[in-house]
Amino acid sequence: MGYPQYLYRNTATSMQMQMPQPVFHIDPYVYQTLQTVVGKKLVVDTPRGTVRGLLADVKPDHIVIKAVDSDSTFFIRIQQIIWIMPE
């Protein structure tokens, strides 16, 4: 006959509560501003150094920089950006 509907809902809810949920800290102003300069050359400073290149993509948690002088691609977490300057 199957489980009554209320038991199924309670089981699913309790299972969802036990599973870890990812937490992302999104800075909407930085994200929106970066979207306006996709395809342009940028200089991005991070705690590990400065990266220069073409802004290829922007996601809520990271950016993708393609270096102009090499075939390197950098994925930089937005939380790790200290400053950004158009080139």
C-alpha cells in the first residue's frame, strides 16, 4: 500500500536537514560590476600575486582570466580579490 503521504514528507525533510549545505558569500556589487567588463583586459590583485589578462567569464563565486601572453587560464575566487583595475 505504501507510506502515508505525511510520513514521506517528514522523512524527506529530516533527510534534507541532515545533509550538509554549501554556503557561498556573494558580493552582488562586485559580481554585477565584473559582468560589465567581460571580454576586457584586467589586472587583478590577489593574496598570491597579480594576474593580468582577459576576463573570460564571471560566476557568482569566481572569475576566469585568460592570460594574453600565454595559454594560461586562471580561476580566481571573488573572495580572494583585493582590487581590480581595467587595463
